[in-house]
Amino acid sequence: MLAAFAALCMLHLLSVGAALAAPPKVDVEATQMDGFGRIVLTFNDMELLPAYSVSSSNGVLVIEFQDAVAGDVRDVPIHLSTYIPVARTDPDGHGMRFALMQGIKVHSMEAGAQLFIDLLPANWSGLPPSLPPEIIAQLAQRAEAALRAFRDASRHKTAGEEPELSIEVGRSPTFSRFVFRWNLPFDTVFVREKEAVSLTFNRYADVDLSALQATLPPFVDDIMALKTDDDRLKILIAVPPVADVRGFREDDTYVVDVSGPPDSAKADGPLQPLHDALKSDTPTNVTQMIVAPAQTGIEANAEPATMPPPAAPEVMTMPPKSAAAAPDAPVSEAAAAPAPEPAPAPASMEASSPANLFDPALAPAIAPPTPAIDYPGTEQPDAGFQDSTVKVNVQRVGTLNRLTFAYQKPVNAALFRRDGAIWLVFDDPMPIELGPLQAGLAGIAKRIETINPQGARALRIEMVDPLLATLSSEGNYWVVTIGDLITQPTQPLSIMRSVRNNGDSALDIPYPGAGRLIQILDPDIGDRLEVVTGGGAARGLIKDQTFAEFLALNSAYGLAFVPHVDDLDVVVHPNSSVSIERKGGLNISLSFPNLQAGAMGELQSANVEIPVGSNMLLSDYAVDDEHFWKARQKYELALSSAEGDNARLTAWNTLAKFYIANELGSEAQAAVKMIESIRPDDKDQPDHQLMVAAVDVLMHHPDDAEKLLRTEELQASPEAAFWRILALGELRRYPEVRANEPRGSTVIGNFPVDLQNRFLLSVARAAVETNDFGQAISAIRQIDRSTASADARDRIDLVNARIADANARSGDAVKLLNRVVLRGTSKTATEAALRLVQIQRREGLVTLKQAIERLEGLANAWRGDEIELDTLALLAQYSVEDGNYRRGFEALRTANLVDPDSDTTRQMNAAMSAAFASLYLDGEADKMEPLKALALYYDFKELTPIGRRGDEMVRKLANRLVDVDLLKQAAELLNHQVENRLKGVARAQVAADLAMVQLLDHRADRAMLTLSRTRQARLPATVERQRRIVEAKALAMSGKTDLALEMLSSLSGIDADRLTAETLWQTERHQEAGEAYERVLGARWSDTVPLTDIEQVEVLKAAISYALSQDKIGLGRLRDKYGTKMAGSPKAGIFDLVTGPIDTSGHEFGVIASNIAGIDTMKTFLADYRSQYVDSGSDNAVPVISPESRNAPGNDTPSAANTNGADPAVTDGAAGPSAAADVPGASAGQKAG
């Protein structure tokens, strides 16, 4: 039994251990978003992400986890084939690896237990994508819960302390300041009503105001303290009507400033600077600032106001400063219960709240999204609670105003803007509480009106200044945010033109959340508004759109229209769409295709929008070479016989289509210009713009064509999509080609065969470039090779070669490319030659030298487009591989002249900048002759990387020049760094290097000047010591040995000890010098390692010093210690001579001492300096680029070529030689750094 029980226990323990050892499961979801790809990693069983890192290098995205995880990434390449061809999971479960397409950029975001990885194409511009709205909402809810929990915990923590309040008063001729300082976190409600200002704190403490009441400060008529029924302290301050009052939180205090009228400052006199300083901008740690200006229309000499009775005044509810400032504060009285509805606030009130009230540090478990903002939430009442009015809660959150409307059931709503006013419409007749709105929006809203239309409620808020407004739902609550940020982006709704069965034109707006139509009379203008409320996600029109019969207003939520005619009909299809119709049809422009009546009827019966450009059927105008001249003669004859503008216009249109169909761009361009001269107003018509874009495509002006085809009127046109694909293909914007292909392919039959082939080849090329080889094969198979042009056949072979090479059939690819190259010298043949060199080099069919030679020929034979840039990029790459860095950098310079804005050129800049940095940082330049390395740097110094790597590169090059005694050139390099590139600590450090080079050049005066000009206070200890060592050496070389020794007295280390010994030797202080040399040598006498040449000289100098000071004990000690080690050295005889009995005044001793003294010690000093500050890696400074110096005159080291560099933080130090003079207790040696 015991054995069985033990076995069961063991099995149980093993199963528990296996369960504990199982790695956490992660769900991997890949989605193709609008213009980018997104991978989402979700840890469903965790609250936060495990420890991880995301990196991207050499085209591979790596996500590494500290602990193993279980996830499946096999479906990622299926859903994101344009971004990731291959995905793998590490065998140990600690990482996921994704191969990236060329140019893909990676952006990552955290959201709780989810990791979002966004894959951005090379042409992505602007800010990276944000988190989904539903994720942001979840994070906000979690943050609110954490904030409430933290407040509850803090409240319990401080429950045992007694609240205490101290009041400090500042007096000035122009204003008075009250500072209320609590010992516990607190909340404050600030209200001003006419002559009274009230402060209500959520705590109570006894306050003695008798001394303050006896001597009231300026602009204060009275002050008193009251205790409210719910044990809170209320401070009442009586002020004149002309006084301005502002209140704000600053750290753990609340500050109230009472200012006099503007003319009170005139008598300020010498106190004006103090007043200006105190009235300057609010400090950065100020929050919840409320400005309550003086009442307008009040005489300056009005009687002082008397204190009103302590009745409940009009309340403006302020949110708590933050959870950190008020963790234990309960909800304020004004927020917990509805305030009495006050009179409207004066229009002159202003309010601002410069700081964000939510502190993310209070909820460490929440990973706040970027760039979204979290707000403190509003707790909803119990479901059973009912009221006759809609409660409104107003909060100031930084520069935003958050209005929460607490409905008891789901209600549809709308929010739009008209003539500087914000309209808010709720599909519910319940009255809305206006008191908190009027108090909370004081200063930013001039007027708030309520309107009661058709069983609904509407608010018209007239703003002082234009502000952004958004609307979102939180359960049954609606939240309006007004400020300078958009917190809930609106999904744009599109207006689509359509034709009804009876032929009437109409407009349709797909709107999944559509509610009902509400008609409102605008009280300010008097016209009618047609408002469509909605629910669900925020959807609206992102800009005003004007039509003949109505105006569609810009809306953040729902729809709003201003009819210009009485019979406009707005029809709402709930949760589906909104239609705008009129009897007889709307007066909107529609272009109809040249189709049979039956086809037109089918389109109308299907309620299909007829897109712009459908009347451009070019297939009927294309002719072969045999019939070309006859057809052209027919169209020109019709043109010559046309009479009147309309007939001539029709004839020119027909001739232009003929030229376009037969790909005669120049002739078509002339015909289009004639059309514009006959009817200039047609230039802005979509059909005419489509014709101009087609001409631009044929003239090889793809940029101009793409700009024309980007207009809103041509976005939905299939014909425009056809031409757009040809333009984008020439621009190499392949993802956009793929996006337009489905729409363009629907009308491919309307175009001549040659244009169809160009379209299919553009689609095939885009598919190859995005690694969709199946789509490429499908497009190629649709081309009839027998009827294709010679250039089309070459392009077919080029695409087939790319497909063969991708499928590891390089032999077939080489044969196809050879065939294209041998057929001609066209652009396609040049590209084929480039691809051929690339494959042959990769497969080892040609040597590196042969490949470079062929690329040189191609670069000279084909100029001016992306083919030349591709050739130059490959030539630069091969040249660097061959060690010919100069040729690679020259190729980059040529590419910058051809097209500096091309993606290929930018990639070349990044690659060559990296090669340039590696050349000087990784030791490759050390293999070159110093003068050649210096010349190469000066010729291409614009490739110097920005920041630390660039400065390190220059320092290494300077060290190399010093090694070969090119001291002047080294000093020039370092001086450029000091004068133009560096600031702060980095400048001080490199200045020490420059001074060191100047010392090597025996320019001690220059070295001391350099150190003096770059002196600053509070340097890191390493840099401080480095500069003091160099300055001590400069002082010693200048003959100021006493100052040098004083500076060295506080330093320790082999370099400082050696410099001290050399300085004592130089000043002939023999006894001290001998002892100093012995300290430098330390215990070297006791080990078995032979003495170096430097150490042997130091032993001899110590012996000579002891001999000259007649210190026989010192000589004996030195002989006993180093006699054995010196015996086997070349200097053994000299050592025996100077340590034995010798006449120090004799000739022989003088010769020996003179020779030893003549040995140059600068190399020893340089070796110590490098080992301590250059080679040891103890460099604590952060080399930086001065932002002011990048474009400064004389800065001849631009670094814009490095597209991958990032500026590190600038470290500023106090400049000037006297910076250290103000440090208390600093010695002369300490001030010298």
C-alpha cells in the first residue's frame, strides 16, 4: 500500500511539474490592413506581456521572449504575402522570426497582454498606425479600474491622520496670492460668482483667519471659513467686481491669485519685474487652473462687495488633480449630486487646463497605447436609478473638456459643426441638465441653447474659439470631448452617386449604424436642418460637401444636411444607409457609357453608380499599320469640315481618342490642347482630366498622370484605374498597382490589344515584385505572344526570367535574359543585362572584377531613370566588396545627382553610409595608407554618421594620423568636431584629445587655450580627470611646474604618478623624483616578468635622482630590488655604474644623466593616455551633434546622407572658463577641469 501510495504521489508531482513547465500559449493573428500589415500576439492567460524584445536586422524581424512560449506562425505568410514570405518559430520556443520584403519598416505597440507588430511599406509617410478603437477602450476601462483601486488603497493608508491646513499669503501692489497647503491629498471645487470666490475642500480642518482679516491683502474685501453640513471646509473670499481671480493646483498646494484692474500696474514702479515674473506662464507642474476674469461693464471704483451668505452657489465641478495628488479623495459633492441649475455664465469667462490629469504611472499594469490618451472614467449609477433629467458630468482633462451624458437606456445621437457652433442631438426627449454644462464650459463657450425637436433633444454650443469635438458611447452614456485633440477618430462615410429605376439621379450613403431622421430649426439662421442620428462606431463626413440642392455638413457622428430646396427628401434605412432624393432627380453630374439601351436599363435597375470615364471606349479607334493613314485621313477630314464649336469639339475629341488608342502621345497632347482652347471650362471636367492623364501616361509622365487620377471624381472609375495602373507601374509603386488591379481589369476589353498587354505586364511585374508568382503567371498567360509587340515580348521574357529565378531555375533565367539582351538595346534589354549580371555573379559564373566591368558599361550606356539607379546600386555594392570604396562612394554620388528622392537612392545612401562607418570603425581603413585614408574621408565626409558613431570614427582617424606623425591633419579633424559638431560633455572630452595632439606637436600654449575655451562645470569624473591630466602636462611643458604638481596632487593612477615623477625630474627636485619613480614602478621588482624599455629608463632615472641627492640608502635599496632584473637588460652596465660609487660631478656621470634626460617621454605619456581614455572603453561621454551647428555657416560636414542615424540626447554643460569658479570648496586643481 505504501509503495502504491508513493507511486501515485510521484505521478501527481510529475503531472503538476509538467503542467507548470508548459509554456504559455500565444495566439498569432495576421491581418492585411489599409496600406499596411499587422501581426497581433495575444496571451489570453496573462494580464501583461512576458519579457520580450523586437528587433529587425538584415531583412529579418525577430521577436524574442525571455521564457519559452507556444505559438503557431505558419499562417502569417499566407495572410501577409506582400510583407512576409517566410515565418518560423525557434525550436526552443524563445523566438519567432519573419523574413521581410525589401524596404519594410517595423513598428510595435503594447496593449495589456497583446503585442501589435505593424509592417509598413517603404513609401509609408506620416505617423505610424494607432491601436484599434476597441483596444483603446479596453485599456481605458482597465486604467479606470486601477485608478479607483489605487485611490481606495491610498484612502485606507491615510485614514488615521488628522487633516491640517496652513494658509500662506503673498502681497504685491498689483495682485495678492493665497497658498492653501494640506498635509493630506485633497480635492478642490473652485467657483466664482460675481463678487465672491468660494473654495470647497473635501476635508475639514480648523483655520484661524483673524490675523488675515485684520490686515486684508490688496484686492480682497473679506475672507471667512465655514464648515459645511457634510464636514467639508469652504473658504469664501470677497473681491471687487473688477478683480481677476485664477486658481490652480501646484504640487500639494492650491493657489489663488487675485489681480487688480489693468491700470493698477502703472504705479508698480520698481516692483514691476517681480510682478511680471509672478504673472508669467503657469509652471509646468500646475494643474486644474481656472481663470475667473473680472465682470465686464463694472466701474473700477465700485463699492467693495460684501460677503454673501454661505448658501450653495453656482458650482463648476473640477476633476481631481491625479490619483497621486488625491488618492484618498472621495468624489466631490458637486460631482456626486446634481448641482442646482445656475444662471448662464458670462460670455467673457476663460478657462484653461494645461496639464493632463491622468497619471499613467498609477496603473503600472496597463500599457498605455500610443498616441491615444486615457481618461478617468465616470461610474454609472445602478440600473434601477431613474431621474427626470439627464445628468451631465463635466471634467477638464489637460486641454480637453470631457462631457458625460448619463442616459438610462440606449439612445442614438449625432454631433456636427455649423458656423462656429457645435450641435449635439440626442434621439430622446428627456431634458438635459444645463447647470454643469454652463459652469464647466465657461470661457470656451459663448452660449448654450437647448432645442426640443420631434421627441428629441438638441444642444447648440456656440464656441469662443474653434475647437475639435468628438462623440463616443460608453454603454448607455454618451461622452463628448472638446479640445485640441481628436480622441475618437471618425470613420468617414462616402457619398455615392446612383441612378434610380425611373432615371432620376440620387445620392446614397452607406451607414450601418443609421438611426432616424430628425428635423431641427436653426434658431440663429432660421433654416431647416435634416439630422440623421446613429449608434455604434463613430461615423460621419470628414468635410463639408456642397451640392446644388443641399449642403452636407462636417460631422463627427451621424449626418446633417442643410436643404437648399423645399422638396429635398432624406430617406433613412435603419442600420443600412441614407438616401438623398428629389422628384425629377438631383442636379448632379453623371457620365454615362456608350452602351446599348438594354445594358443601360440593367445598370439602372440594379441601382449601380455609373462611374466617370465609362464613355472612353478606345478599342474601336485602334487600327493596324496598314489602315492607319486612311483612318487618320478620315478623322482629319471630318475635323476640317466641322462647323461651329460643338462640331469642332466633337471632331477633336474623336481625333484625340484615335491618337490615344494608337499610343501617339504627342499628337494626342496637341488635340487635347485644342479641345481646351475651344472650351476652357472643360479642363476641370473629370472626363477631360481622364483624357489628359492618358496622354501623360503615353508621354511617360507618370507623376503628372497619377496626380490627375488621384482626384475624388476619378477614384471609382475603372477606366481611371486602368491608366492609374500603367502610371504606378512606371513609378514602381507595385502595392498600389495590385490594389487597383481588380477595378481596372473590369474594363480591360474596352482598350486596344497593345494597351491591354501593357496593363497585363504591369500587373505581372507588380505581382513578381510582391512575390505573388501565381498572379504573375496568370497575367502573362493572358497575353497572345504572336500579336504582341517586340518590346512586349521582351518584357514577357524578363518577367518569366524573374519567375524562373525565384523558383531556383537560374539556368532558365539566364537563357531568357540572354535572349532579351541579344535582341536589342531598349530599356527592357538594359534591365535584362543588369539582372543577368546579378544572377551570374550569384551563381559564380563571372568573377567580381568581370561583374564590375559589365556594370560600368551599363552605367555609361543607360542614363536617367530607375534602371541607372539600380545599376549604380549594384555597382556600389560590388565595388565595396572588392575593396574599392572610392568607386562605391562615387556611384552613390552619381545616384544622388540622378534622383536624390528615389527609394533606390535612399537605400544606397544607407548602405554606403554603413560601409563608410565600417571602414573607419572596424579597422578596414587601417589597411590603407594613412594619407589615402585621410583623403577618402575628406572626399566623402558627408557620409559620416550622425551622433556617437560619427564622432568615434573621427577620433579613430585622428589617432591613426597621430601614429604616422600627421599631427596637423589630426588636429584639424578634432578641431572641426569641437567647433562645429559637439556640445556639452562630448565637446569637453574631444577637446582633451585635441589638446593632447597639440602637446605632441609641442604646442603647449595651444593646448591650454583649447582646454580653457571648452571648460565647464559638473563634468563626469572620467572626463574631468582626463582633462586635468592633459592640462597638467601642458603646464609642465610651459614651465609652470608648480601649478602642474598642485593639479596632480589630488589625482591617483599610473599615468598621474608617472607625470608627477617626470615633472619633478624636470624641476630637478631629485629626492622627490626618485621616490616618485619608485612609486610608479611599484612591485615590479618582485615578479618574474622582464622590465620594459620604459620601466628600465624609469629605474635609471630613479637611480640618477638618488645619486644627485646623495641618498645612498635609496641607491642601495634600488640596487637590491632591481639589480637582478637590470642585469639581463641592455642597460645593465649603466645601472651598475650609476648605482655604484661614482662622482656625480664627473664627466662620465654627466654624459649618462644627459642621455637619459634626453629620452622623449611624450610617447610614454601618449601610450598612458590612450590606454586610460581611448582603448579601455571607459569613455563615459555621449558624443552629440549640436542642433544649432548642423546648418551653421562653416559646417562643412553634412550628414544628411545617413538616413538611418538618430540624434542622441544633447548634453549641455555650462560653458566658459569660469564655470568651476562658483563651485564652493573647489581647489585650483579641481577648477582646472
